[in-house]
Amino acid sequence: MPRVGQRKQKGIALVLVLWVALLMTVIAGGFALSARTESVQSRILFNQVQAEFLAEAGLNRAVFELRNPDPETRWIADGRAYEFNLNEAKISVQITDESGKIDLNLANEELLVGLFASVGVEFDDALALSDKIQDWRDPDEEVRLAGAEDADYFAAGYTHGAKDAPFDTVPEVLQVMGMTYELYRKIEPAVTVYSGRGNLNLAFAPKEALMALDGINSQLAEDYINQRHQIFDVSSELPILMEGQSGSLRSGSTTFSIVVKATLPNNQWTELDTTIRLGGNVRGRPFQIIRWRDNKNK
């Protein structure tokens, strides 16, 4: 009998050893998986930070090139793409001078109606939106034919009235009666509050802004931009788009929208969409950041 008992004890001990071995294997596997996961996450985070710094380097390169005194090599802010490599990453830069866009604070009725019509808004609705934008930005309480002042906003259920002051930012136009987010997304590339002029500078106008001009459709706008992109010296004459419209590559503003995309060899990327104004600030930087938006791919 004692021998049978001893065999039972040995069997139980063996089972316990096997269970302990299995448990240790599971624990070791868990630690290995956790370590691998943390390693992958660390690598992704490292790449993300690297791409962000490379994109910021691209932004600073763009500012440097905009201040280049040589007219033959200075980067032109008409939306064309400039590409270069940095630390094995591909950097793509697009610069648009804000003087080429439609200024929400200064554009006249014709230009505003053309803007909305170019994205498919019916003429009467486009005219109404133009009136409402002008009522929003002007200081008086007089209501245009299809416009809206405080009483109209409150009657329609808005918690605010007309601002009766200039737009401070482009997204502020979403507060104007009748403006939808879908429509805003369509006109956003064409509008600004920083140009300081009531018309377009054709030297820098994006396609969406050019199409707001009477008689200019998508194809004509694209053809004009393609011709414009063949100019590499800011002293050169612009191609002719239409009578009565002009612009100069040498007479832009000091405010620019700059989109920079930094793509690493593993295709992870970061994109910066910024608006900057040339001129030093208190920190000694050669430009001021007015708007900043970043997108990341992990």
C-alpha cells in the first residue's frame, strides 16, 4: 500500500509540475506579446514625432524660399507643388498667397454670387447668401433684399444675431444664416479673411476662386493654372485669362496658406495645413502662425 500511495503522490506532483510549466509558458508568452506590442507602439510614436518635425522643417523651408531675393529661384505661391527629400523622407510643399482668394470681408456681390454659383447653388439662393454675408459684416442694421439682421436670426431660432463686424476667421461664415457645413467645405479653398483686397490676384488664385469669375468654368480654370505653373520667374508676365482681370507674381500679400506633407520611407506621414504671415514676432521667428491644423497617418 505505501508504494501505491507514493506513486499517487508522484503522479500528483507531475501534474502540478506540468500545470506550473504551462502557467509559466502562458505568462512568458503574455510578457513577450506585451513587449512586442509596446515596441511596435513605440516605433509608431517615434515615426509620428519624426514625421511631425520633418513637416515643420518643410514649413520653415517654405518660409525661407518665399523670402529668397532671387526672382528666378524664389518659390511661387500659386499652389504648385515643390518636393524635396530630407532624412530619407519625402517632403511636399504647396503655398498659396491669400491675395488669390476671395476675401469674405471685402468681396462684392458679383464675386460672392459667382462663388456660390460655381459650386452648384441656384442663382436666387446664391444672391440671398451674398446678401446675408454682407449684412453679417456691415455695421448697420439695414436688411438687404434677401439679407438678415438680428431680428431675422432670432426669429429663425438662432441664439445669435448678425455680427455687424468683419469676419475674424473663415470658419466664422458657418454662423451666417443659410450656410451649411457641406456648402462651407466646397467654398473653403476659395475664401480668406486675410487678402485685404476686394478682387482676386490671378497670379495666385486657386481653381475654386477662379471659377467664381463670370464665364470661367472648371476646364478654363485648370488650363489657366497649368499655363501659370509653367512660369518659374516671378518677373515674367502672366497668361491672359479674361479682360479686366489682372495680377502679378511680384505683388502678392505677406500672408500665405502652406500645406506640407512629410512621408517617411514606411509611408507613415504627417500633413500640416497652416496659414502664416511673414514678419518677425516677439520670439524672433521670421513669421507668425495664424492658423494651424495637422493630420497624421499611423
